[in-house]
Amino acid sequence: MNTVSTVTHYSVPEEMEEGSVVANLATDLGLDVKTLIKRKMRVDVVGNKKYLDINKDTGELFFLERIDRELLCPSKTTTSCFLRLDATIENPIRMFNIEVEIMDINDNAPHFRRGTMHLDISESSPVGERFSLNNAADPDVGTNSVKDYHLSSSEHFSIEIQTGRDGTKFADLILKTALDREQQAVHNLILTAVDGGVPTRTGTASIIVRVLDVNDNAPSFNKDKYIVDVMENSPIGSLVINLNASDLDEGSNSDIVYSYSLYTSERTQQVFILNPENGEIRVREVINYEEFKLYDMEIIASDKGPNSLSGQCKLSIQVTDMNDNHPEISIKSFQSPVNENIELDTVIAVVSVSDKDSGDNGVVDLHIPDNMPFKLRESSDNYYELVVSQPLDREKVPEYDITFTVTDRGSPPLSDNETMTLELLDVNDNVPQFPQSFYTIRVMENNAPGALLSSLTAFDPDLHENQYLVYFILEKEIANTSMSMLFSINPENGNLYALKTFDYEIENEFIFHIEARDSGSPPLSSNVTVHIIIVDQNDNAPVIVSPWRAHGSVVEEKIPRSTDKGSLVSKVIALDTDSVHNSRITYQFLQVTDATLFSLDQYNGEIRTMRMFSYRDPRHQRMVVAAKDNGDPALSATVTIKLSTVETAVKAYSDMTEVPLEYDIFSDLNLYLVIGLGSVSFLLLITILVTIVLKCQKPKPSKAAPPCRNSVISERNSIADSTLVSNDAYWYSLFLAETRKGKMVVRQPVPKGSRYIVSSLPRGTGLTDTSGSAASTLQVRV
């Protein structure tokens, strides 16, 4: 029996996705799909990686992975690329030859091996000359490979497409029109390769053509003829003219050599020397106007190219007669020094001028610099007076160097000058000036008496006694205290000193005036405002005002064991009398029995439960809280809180009546003490009666509000002379209410008990001094 069948052929494009179906192989081979698994059908790839496999459930031949035709069949000698497979089944054994042709798709763009091609072409190259270019490569085959080339628009170049024996396309660059390096030295072209696929793909390369120079330009001068004038007696070596010829070529083709022509006389070449390298003509001998008035010459400029080219020009040098005698100047009178407030039109000096030449060379003019406050006034023939034309100011210009310049009208003109110095005498016409109109001086509190605060130095541009300054503090009283008792100034140098130690918490700024007075006649003065700002130091430690610590630094609290998570246990409140920055308080635990049970808000000092109590938690908890300010170095205070847990909940805080606040103002200290003692006695009596009633009657839950699990039992009931408050949070809310109104809250212990009377005082009233202010007791109903 023949076990091998004929070849089954399929054609598929490359780059098909994984899992794509080629064909139903079972149907094409006439096999029953249901028997493929039983007959153990398999597909083997001949000589290649297994790119294909068969689905035994459906009989479909599918891709295991993408196929790149250029990777599978890298050779471009043939356009065909086959993948051969053997399909085998058993019972009975049969083999099928399968041939899958991988068809090319246009998935590759043409590309040049070099992205930039450089060509050097002589500007003398003939039209039609060809230049080879690198061809582009495309891994695709057939119509998908390179089919054409395009060249960017160019006046001088075009391309011609050539086909190699293997079908490869390449382009030759053809010169269409003649090149001229002097017009354009570099040509930038773009060569584009295009394939025949759909859609088409392209690749580009840059062509840089550098035009090589030939000696096709002769040197040239700016003019055909030059005419220059030169003075007689010109110094030897002085420059007459610089003849600068130019050549449009480059390299040695543009290097120029200068020389005299045969038409230039020997006498001219003796008087003037020509530099062959740069074309400079200089004086070689003394020029005498009476001997020669005109010199004519012809100059040749030749380049150094292989076939030397040259250009020429004519030069005429005209000799100008020289003005040989200088004018003279004579100072007849000069007054110096003078006062700076001298009157206008006052004569300072008398000057005469003269010149021995004749004609225009003997006519002279006298002048002084334009930027001076003086002017010349002609009094008689060749005599001039120097007078004051503008006000003088010694502080701006203490002296003037006046230069008298006399010039004749010869060609070229000759001149002479003489300088005289005019000194100005000072008068007291300037007020002392401080660098600033307002001084702000920062002084750290707790300064040492006699400390130097600043140097307030004024300036007076006058001289001698007119600039000698004396400094004073202008008297000003603040709270019956003179500024001279707080500050002192050195009258000679303006150094400002502090006479006492300042306390920011008592007084934080001072404003006064300082006067600076000169010693002129009459004296002049000015003053400046000084603002002293006392800068706070962190010299006050925080004071813990809540929870209250009447009998030491340990505070005892009670809390039900059934307290919810997040309940407020206590609140630490600290005050700092320093400035805002130094008094910013933060709170932190120094010690805590169980760190997982309580949390402390570092900004408001609230201590809350982080979870509910468990039977494992000890009945007594101890916390040490530190209140630290923001100073440098920081100061702090601590409080120790002992917390005990109880099984019975106290009456909910929500049962309490909202607290109305009433204020009574007393101006007499004795009356205040009598009322305080009476309130203490009344509160003690009420406390005894309430304690007896509470012991005789069990607490009943309220219908209005059930027992709250976060109520706190406190032995430090706060606020009000007749109120029992069971919660530190309530004390804190009343404390904030009073402090926002500008009041100070004070707690006083009740004799023979752990209760307190809380009073509010106007801020600024001390605990021991109540004169001029009245305390008000807060009334709270339970």
C-alpha cells in the first residue's frame, strides 16, 4: 500500500498573527475529523522551526507564531519561500507532504547603508559628467523591493536610474549645468528610494556636493584710480594708503602679490615703499612739497594660481603744504582760589593769543572745554576774558583744570594749550544727610545694657567745621519714660547704644528721632526716624493649664472600660507667653503604659482611645505628656496622667445643660475676696448635699440620652463657682470660649475638697493684682 500521498500546496502571507488558520487540512486530505485524535495525527516541519501545527479537534492547520519571510528566506535570488511539512496518521500509517508558500508583503522600507554621501566635484567639470551614488537596499522581494529613485529639486544636478544584472536598481548623479564655486560652494541634495509595494515605502539619504575651486578669477581693486593727499614732512614709515585687492577664488588661487609696474618712475619708488604682501604704501624718504607736488604710479596685483592672473590700478599722491608755526598762548591774569558762591559774570582770568604764520595759517581761535561752567569773552584784538557762566558747587566739583586751547586756521591746523587749576573755597550750604530716611533696628530681648545697636552715620559734603557733625536723640516720652533713659547715642560718630535690658513680653518696639547737626555758621541739621523692634527670645517655658495639677504633677482620671475607640480621654492644654513662632506648642508622649491603646494629637493635645479596652489591659494606665514650644532651643513642660478604668458608666455628658455665661464686674478687691469666700462656703455645702443624695440613690439611665460610653470621671471638676463638670473636654470648651473673648481663666481650689472655683479675668490682670479690672464668675447649671 502506498503510505505517501501527493504534495498539498498552500500559499499564505507573512506576518500572520499567532493562531491564524491556514486551511482545514483534514478536509483537504479527505480525513475524518473525529478519528484524528485516535489515529494520532501529527505535523512535523522539515528542516525548520515548527511554525505550524494541526488542531486535532477541528483538523485546521494553524500558525504557532508569526513568520518573517525575510528571516526565513534571507536570499533574494528567488522570490519563492516554502515551508515544508510532513503530516502523519496511524492505523493505518499514512504520510502527507504539505508545502506552505510564504508570500512576501511590503513590511520593509528601503534604506541606504550610509545616510549621508559626500562628493567633491571641480567647478570645471563638463556638463553631462556622471557620478556614482550608493544604492538603497530593501529586504522585500519582487514588486515590494526598490523600484525607483527621486532627487530633490536642483538647477545643476539630475539622476539616471540604472538596473543591475540581478535586477537591483541604482542611480547615477548627472551634472546638468556648469558649476561656479564663487556663486555656490556647497550643494545639499536629498535622494529618495521608493519601493513598488502598496502602499509604497520610502527611504532617504543626503548628498553633500562640495565644489572644488579652479583659478578662473583675476584679482581686482575697488577703484581703477586712487587719489590721496599726503603732508610734506610726513614721518618716515607713515602709511599713505592700503591698497586691498580681492580675488573670488580660494586657497593659493586667491593669494595676492603687489608690485610696481614698469610705468612707475624710479624717483617715486625711492620716496614710497610698497609692501608686496598686504598692498600698504608707506613713506620711505622725507617728502618736500617744493621738490615734487604730485607722484603718479601704477600698481599690479597678481594671484599665485597655476596660471597666474592679475589686475591693476593707478595711484596719484598729492603733497599738501605744511603749516610750520604753532600758535602761542599767554596767561596775563588768573584768580585762584575763589568762593564756591561767587557771582555770575565775575572775571577769573585774562588771556592773550598770537601766531607768527600769515594768511589763514596765522588766524587763531581760542576755546575751552564745553562742559565747564565758564565762558570766554573777547575784550580786544586777540585778548579774551574768562568769566563765570553757571553757579559753582564745591561739593560736586572741588576744583577745575581749565585748558585753554589756541588753534590756527591752517591746513592742517596747529594748536597749543595751557592748563590752569581753579580751586573753590567751601561755604556751609549742605544739610547733613542720612543714607536712609527710616531705620529699622532689630534688638534681641535680654540684651546686655550698653550694647551697640547700630551706627547711624550721616554725611555732610562740606569741609572742615561745616562737615563736623554732632548727633542728638530728640526727646520723646513713652509711659513717662524719656528716650534718653532707654537709649544713648555717641555725639561724635552716631553709635546708638541700649541703656537697659529689654523684655519682649513688656515692650516690643520704640520709635524716636535722631538729629545730626553740623558746626557751620549758621548750623544746618536734619533728622531721621528710628524704629527699634525688640525680637523675642524663647525665654518662657510652656505652662500646662489643663489638666489642673493642684497637688503635684500627677493627675488622676477615671474612664469606663466600655469606652469606644476614638473617645476623648483627656486634653492637655499649655500656654506660652513668647511670640507666635516661639509659642507654637506641640505635644508628645514621653511615657505611655500601652502605646497601642492611646493616641495623642501633637497639635491640640487631645488624648483619645485607639481601640476598646480588653480584659488583658491593666486597670491602671500611666501617661507622661510633654508640651514643647517651637523655640531654639525648645523649652517644654510635662504632666503625668494616671488613668483608672471602672466598670460602671457615669451619667452622659449630653445630659448636661448648656452653659450660659454671665459676667459681673467688680472694681473693689475687698468686695471680690468677700464674694469669693462666700461662694466657696456655699459650694462646700452643696457638695456635701449632692454626695449624700448620690450615695442613697442608684444612677438611672436617662430616657432623653442613654449612658455614653466615652464619659470621663474626673476629680478635678472645672469652671464655675457652683458647677460640677465631669469632663475635661467641657473644661476645655469653656476655656476656649473665655480666651477668645480676651479673658484669662483662673482656677482656685475649694478648701477641704478636690473641687475648684473658676473665674475669668480681663487679660493683662495678674493673679495677685486685681486693681483696675474686675473678675466675673461663670455660672453653670447642672
